[in-house]
Amino acid sequence: MLLRKILAALTVSAAAALAVPSPAAAAAPAPLTTTAAAHPVVVVGGLSGVALAYEPLAARLRADGYRVSIYELPGLGFGDITASARAFAGYVDQVRAATGAARVDVVGHSEGGLVSRYYIKYLGGATKIGRYISLGSPQYGTYVANIAAFLGVGNCLGIVACQQMTIGSSFLATLNSGDDTPGDVRWTAVRTLQDELVQPVGNASLADGATNVLIQDWCLLRVVGHVGLVLDGTTYTVIRGALTDSPVRPDCFAL
């Protein structure tokens, strides 16, 4: 039951990637509003997620005038995160070519935030990404990633990405060596106290000048889980503010 619950929650993370609009779809964007940035926005799904799960977030962004596509991680994100980052690098170039934009902004949920960050830090993405926003990404790992600690069977059931998200993994040691926030990218990391998959919750934060937003620091009674970060109205007001370089002012009553 616990494994089923964990995988179900992780599924919504990566799920938003399956319905990934192709870069060709991104080439026919809705007109930008005066408040929307010129950069296209790529929503990057998490482990085992399908894109339909991220459509509500994409719809909010489109309603605000952004050109949006959803990127599903290769193999639903079960494989090597560095390989997913290399594939994501190609996708970003396709979106840039299709839209004529020099840079794109990324909103990465869960593992999607790690994929995007690795791309920025090690694969040349620092010159192609304008704004980076992570939602519940285990930047410094999560105890929950070590499913064996809960079930006593195997090592993350052989799921490579899960092993890489375990606290102390060699992947995270590489990702977190040196500057957390390289380049002139604007970095924002959003987290929630009720995140059932990223523990400790502070591991979803970034150092080195990033804007870190804990939803409950602003909205004490707001209940938002790991998947809820994609659907929650208050969280969306943080995303929208980050995309317009506005001060952090979450709307605690947003639907």
C-alpha cells in the first residue's frame, strides 16, 4: 500500500510530461499580455508524471498570456537524471527555434526541478534559461527516495532516479558542488510544510542568492501537498510573481 501511495503521488509529478505539447505547438502561442514576459515557459514534469496532470498549471499560465509547453521526462523520469537533462537540453533548443526566443523560463516540479537545474549548471543552459522555478524539488535529496527504508526491499526498487534523489547520492553531490545558482538566471525554489515526498522540507531550498519561498511562512493555514504545488492557487501566485520578477507576495486566498 505504501509503495502504491508513493508511486501514485510521484506519478502526478511526472505525469504532466506525457501530454507534452511539441515545440511545434509552442510555435503558435497565444498573444502575450502586457504583464507576461516574452520568454516561453516550459513546465517540466517529475518522476512518473503524465502531462495531463500539469495542464491545470499550463492553463493558468496561458490565461495570463504565456507561451507554454509541458515536457515529460524520458521514460517517465525513472532513468538517469543526467540523461533526462541531456534530452531536455534538446527540447529547450527546439522550443527556442520554434518561438524565436533566446531564452525560456522553466517551472520544474519535483524531479523536473533537478533535471532543469542540472541542465543549467552543466549542459550550457545558463545562457538559455531566464528564470528557474522549482516546486517541491529535492535539491538536497529526500529520505523518502530511499523506498527500501520503508519497505525493506531492494534499493529504490531499482529505480535509478529514486536512487539519485536519496540524500548523500553521488548525483546530488555533483549537482550541489560549487554554486547552487550559476549564471544570470533568476532562481526561485518553492516548498511546502506538508510535502509528503520531500523530507526534510528544507532540502527543497537553494543557497547562493536564490529566492526561497515556504508557502506557510506567508499563509500559515494553507495546506499544500507535494502534488498540490502544481494545482494550488496560492502557489500559482508565487510562480506568476517569479515570472515577472515581482516581490514575493503570495495570495493566501487564491483558488
